Amino acid sequence: MIVGTGIDIVEIGRIKHSIIKYSDRFKNKVFTQKEIDYCHSQADPAKHFAARFSVKEAVLKCFGTGMTGGILWKDVEVDNKKSGQPMLNLYGKGKDLFNQLKIKHIHISITHDKSYAVAHAIAEK
């Protein structure tokens, strides 16, 4: 049974600007080291940072909470299966909320083009 859904769109240029302006401070506040390493391994890191930022927003919308209750950006991590399919790892308050809401799985999907990154999250009980 679906218990939550979230969608988000991010302008890649906005994330690129934040990376340039705040550099490691921005990246270390929002992304896990695994996400940072992955994004920097890609030809266009800003596109991948934007996609992961969009997933984080979509998941928080899926929970129905936004950034409340002490959830940190890094409590939501985007990883990839060997196939390349994105998958979600939750930590800290994000994992606590996942368990509290008795969610069994959150499905995520990401897409991006030259200007925008979009993510969708669906929580299933």
C-alpha cells in the first residue's frame, strides 16, 4: 500500500552556483561522502549533485515532514545498485521516521537534462 509520495525539481544551475559559492561547506552539509565521491566521478558533477538534492527533497515530501524533527540532509543518501538503478539509504532521524511510519520500502526515480533534475519517491507499507 502506498502511504506517501513526493516529487521535486531542481535547477542544476542553482546547485552548481551553491557548489561554486560555498564549495566544500555546501557539499559536506548536504551530501554524504559516498554521494560526493560518486558525483565527482561523473563528467558533469553538478547534474548529479542536483539529482541527489532533488531525491532528498522528494523523500522528505514523501514522509510528509519536510526538514522537521531533526532530520538532516545526510540522513537521506542516494546510492546506486550495480545495474545503475538508484536506491535509498536512510540514517539517523530519517531511518527513525521510516521505522516509525512502518514503511517497508521507498522507491525512487531520478532524471535530468541540461537544465533540470527531477526525482520522485514513493513510500510503501
